Amino acid sequence: MALIIAGERSGVGKTTITLALLSFLARKPEKVQSFKVGPDYIDPMFHTEVTGRSCRNLDPVLTSPDYIRHCFLRHCQGMDYAVIEGVMGLFDGVCLEQRNDYASTAHIAEILDVPMVLVIDCSRLSGSVGAIAQGYANFNPNLNLAGVVLNGVGSDRHLELLKVALDRIQIPILGVFRRQEKIALRDRHLGLIPTEEVETFPEIQDRLAEIAQESFDWEQVLPLLKAPQKPVPPLWDAIPAQTPVRIGIARDRAFNFYYQDNLDLLKHLGAELIPWSPLKDTSLPPDLDLLYFVGGFPEVFAQELSHNKEIMKELHRRITNGLVTYAECGGLMYLSQSITDFAGETWEMVGVLPTAIKMAKRLTLGYRQGIFASPHRLLPPNTQLWGHEFHRSQMETPSPSPLYQLEDFYQNQTQEGWQIGAVYASYLHLHWGTIPQFPQQLIQLGQASTNVKL
């Protein structure tokens, strides 16, 4: 069955309540698998830290409805419980495929045919909660609203008023969360601060588990969490492995935005993933065929990155001599000439892309349809794919050899990314679940680069 944690809008406490639920379940002997609606990277890091299992993203724009069903059922196999954290408000999505809530939490609930619990921020309302809950319950008759979680309840009297309003419409209360000041998770310019930087997270997790134990009606909630056990074949089962390659993947506090499915697909294709740290390592792992830079926060760690001269010097030499390199967002920033941070300080970077990066106030955010801008060795010209942009940095010099022609939902078009030598870099984050030919071609390019004298 599984359960989606939905919100009536952004900021109502979905993530905190989801983490509380997962923290409580992680104490039990049963196994729990989590999922996250949308393209987000940071919330899944928290899920993974709590459960010890990689959280999976469910995004029909970046993949497809069929892929979401397959991914969900596959990763539920052998699990006792399944929890899905929604995105934004329940019906907040994009206009695509003749619906205006495409990729919303409601859309995912329909695709997977699973019940939802609606989190309502009650800190500034009482009797109106009934109208809110009834409206959400009736807005789409195809959805199964199993009940509500009341967040921000201030007192017993406040709770009594909320209960009276919900009794009138017979919507079950599955949880009551009192106002909590000590478990707020810190954030910055792109959302929550990742778990690796939250030193007190183990204590926060313990407190969340205790709150969940007290706050949920477990007799009602546990049956809703049972993971479906419909057998499905492994993802990409029909795609054969290729000749083994060694891929160096940048993984540390500065670079940690990745989809686990992408890494799984690379392994399925025969790649050995070798993690290394641009922050700490002074040399690359030996015998690499390919470099993969995921996104992250290089702007936050720009000073540390800049001071690691040894690794930057080796990277510049290896990449300019032909080592195939794929970089997304934060990886692109690291490969630039320099990063100017929010304080106005400029820090030298690897320098293989002839542009500087400067942090800006404006957030660039949204889905983009990418069409490869010119012939190259990744995919055929005019191949279309969907990706997601999420950054506050800007390139100071436009690329003379852009990787993509991008278009958003408003038909705004831009050229973006770099293809220079054996480097393919872009602000666009890709999920490879439905475009396995993309990493296949990267691997083939990496194999060819082993013949290059470095």
C-alpha cells in the first residue's frame, strides 16, 4: 500500500513529519524504504541517513509515469514499510500532458494508487481546518485521503477545537504534532543544510523518533505503511553491461547532489565507481577512464577547494589531455576559472572552462527541455530530454560551444552548457532512468579515452 505525506502548501512541516515517521520506523526490526516526489536532492539525503537505505526520487517529468511505477514497486520488494514524501502543496505541479498538476504529489498518488495523509499547519487556525481538509479531500475524487496530521497544535483547547471541526466531516486524525522549537532544521540559499554538515543530527533523529511515537495514531498509521510486494524485474534488465570502466566520482561535503538511480545504472552498465574528494584528496584515484562531477555547494566551500592546489593542478592536466569529464551544476562551477562567493571573495578553481562564476541573488529554478545544440559524441543531434535547474550562480562568459538549447514551460529559450574537448558540463541536472543511452555513450567515450596518453 505505502503512504504519501502530502502538504496543503509548502512550509507546513512535511519534511520534519516525514523524518519523524522514518526515525520511529528505523528503530523497529522491520525494513523501511523511502521515496521523495520531485527533483530534490537534499530531503533524500536526510531520508537515507535515517533509514540506511537510499531514498528514490519519483519525478515523471525527469523520467515517466511507467518508470515511477517500476522504480517504486522494485524498491518496495522485500521491504515492510514504504513512505513517500510529497512536494510543495498537494496539487502543485506543472502544466504538461493536458493537466496542470503534472508531477505534483497528487499526480504521484494517482500513478501509484496509494493513500495520502495531509499535513495541515494549524498554528493560525482552528475551526477552518474542517473546510481546508474537506476541500482537499473532494478536489480530486480519484485520490484516497486516509486522514490528516495536525501540525503546530498549541494547546489541549486548541486541539479540541480542531477535533470538533474534523468530526463534522468525518476525516480521521492520524497524528497530532505540538509546536516544537528545538527540532527546526537549518537552511540556506538552496534549502536545508545537508546531513553531513549537521553535527547534531543523531540527537535530532532521536528526538524526532520520540515525538513520532507520541504524536501518531499508530493503530491507524501502521497498516497504511505496508509496502506492496508486486514482483517486477530489475530496472534496465534488458540493457546489457558494457566493458568495465573506472569512473572517478566527486563525493564529499561540496559535491553530494546525485540520484541514486544514476549511480545504480552506471554500475549496471559495468562501471566501477571510485569516490574521491576535491576537498581533501591531493591526487586522483589511479587508472580512471571517466570523471563524473555531481552537483552540490562548491560556493560554500570555495575557499577550501581553492586551497587544494595539488588536486586542481592534476585535474587541469588530466582533463586538458583528454580524460572524459561529465559535470552537472556544482561540477561546472568547480571546473570554471573562479567562483566569487556571496561575500564577494573570488577563489581560483580548476580552470578548464573559460568562464568565471559569480553568486547572485536571483534563483534559477525549474524544469527544462534540452535539445542538443550541435553535433557531438554524446547523443544524436536534436535528441530531446528533460532536466532540472536549481542554482544561484551565473556564468560571466557565455559558452561559445553550448551543450543544449533549453526551453522552459513558457517557451523561453536559452543556450546553455559547455562541450569543450572531452568536457561536457551543464547546469542541467539529469535523471538517467529513461535515457540509459546517455550514460552508455559516456562510458563508451571513457573507454576510448584510455588510449589517450595522460
